[in-house]
Amino acid sequence: MIALSLVFAMMLAASPQNATTDSQTTMQQRAHDEYERHKQAAIRINALAERIHSEDDAAALVSEIASIFDKELPSAWASNIVRQRIAHAEWESVRNPAKLISEQRIVDVWNEYIREIGAPEEALVTTAEVHNMRDADLTVAQLLWARGSQTIWTMPSVYAVGTDGKVADGCRAVEAVRVLRDLDSLFQNLLLARGRVRMGTVASEEAKKRTGDSTPRPQTTARLEAHLDSNPIRPAEQHYLQEHGSNAYNHLLSHLFDELFPSE
């Protein structure tokens, strides 16, 4: 998904040349209002993620995030049961680092999904790749958030961070969902992480080298998402749906959800 600021910039740039000044002003105002609405929601949600002291706090966080995507979420994933289980896992992962969702579990769930839908092997991931991708995501999120680009995609407080300030080896529940969403929708980010793993580099360390201090300042091209869709997962998903139907697909997702967030 393209960052909201880029979407609005494209909307304004695409205004018809014969549009009146009044209509252009109206479009700009609407775009500005929508951006501000989303920005304030992101600030509120990031604050919630930063100060979770109970399962009710975690539930409020999950509810706020779900409300932003309520038109996109399948009904099964928007159910109270699903939200409650994610909220419980979020609270457990915040109060006890031992309860973080391991990168290996995320990798196992994702790779099972890839094999079930018959996607190419290049879509399979390793823990090193997932960790490297999370490191880059946090680094860029910290940079953009500090610079005022505050959106649902740049919230730094949703990440599990160790005492060294780097991403932990496991994820909080909300972050785990984010990782799976990125693997599915932003295949280019996985390829970038895969390349860094091969070179033995991580975005956070490269950012420090460029600045000479501990402040993360990666190049803004590190997470450019406006690119041609060469995602090999999408055709596999479509083929699986055509071959097996939506009920089987939803059953697969439910099974994977249970593996990611097992009931206690």
C-alpha cells in the first residue's frame, strides 16, 4: 500500500488542467483533512501501543487498528473472537518478553501458507530474512515518525524492542500480523531484506554508519512501495481460490491463525 502522503500528492497532481480553482481548493482541503484525520488516529494508536498496562489496554489498541481497516477486513477476521485472541496475545507479549511470538513461528506459519497455495519457492522465508525486514521497518518507522510522517504504517511503538534498542527476536501480536501482511503485500521488501542478509548488513547499522551516531537516518528510498506489482504470491492465491473456493481458503486462514495465536 502506498503511503498516504504519496497518495494525496498523486491525487493533487492528477487534478484535471481545466478544473476550476475552487474545485482544486476543495480537493486539496479534503485531502488535507483526510491526511490529518489519519495522522491523528496514528498518533493515538501509537500512544496506546506504548502504554499497555492491561489486557483491556491491548483490546483498545486492537480495536482502534481494526476500526481503520473495517472495510477491508473479511468478516471472519473482524469478529470479536479474533480481536480478543490477538489482544490477549498482545498483552501477554508486552508483560512477559518470553511470550513474544517467535520469528520462527511466523516463518513456519508463512511457509505453510506458501506451500498450501502452491506459490513459488522464492516466496518462502527464513528467520534471518524476517528479522532483517523487521529491523528495516523499525528503522524507517523511527525516522519517518520523528520527521512528522505519522501514519498507521510508521508507528514505532508496535515493535518488540530489546534493551539494545533493536528489534527483539520475537514479535508482539500486532506486529506479527503486520509482518505477515507485509510478506503478502510487499514482496519487494522481502527481496530487499534477502539481499541484505546475503551481504551481511542490516538497515539500522547502515543508518548509524551514514550519520556517525546512534540516530537512525536511513535513506528515504529504503521503503518505497510505489512499484510495479511483481508479487508471485498473488497469482497463487487467485489460483487456489479458483481451484478450491473461498470456503477452503478461509478454512486455511483460520487454521494458520490458530497456529499463530493458539488458544490457551
